Amino acid sequence: MVPLPTGQLTLSQHRAHATSLAVICFIAASGVIGYLHAGNIEWGLAATLILGRVLGTHAGTRTLVHVPARQIRLPGASASALTG
């Protein structure tokens, strides 16, 4: 999702990443609601995964805000090229 905001919408790398994460939160929440109603969530495993992801994301975000935009752009572009 980051290439569109940084290219056509001219957002900075940091704003594009933050905006992308905000959008992902709402998309994920809508999916969780469907699975919640169907009773398909394994809460013990989910709690463990959530804890690890929240801690890792917090640490990564605290680091990423100090990385120059140019250094963020190349790995993102490389990942996009490799995954299509």
C-alpha cells in the first residue's frame, strides 16, 4: 500500500507507512468480526501472537521514525518487486 501514497499522493515515507497501518487496523478488525461471530478464533494462541506482534511492532516503529526516508524506500521497493 505504501507505493501509491508516496508516488501519486506525494506523502512522505513515514506518513505513508503510518497511514497504511491505520488502514490495515480497520481491515483486520472487519475480518476479525466475521470470524468472531463464527467462533473460529483460538484465543489462547491469538493472545500469544498479539503480544509478540504488538511488542515487535512498537519496537520497530520507534526505530523506523528515526530512519531517513531514503533508507526506507529501497527495501520497500525491493520487497514490492520480489512479491509482485
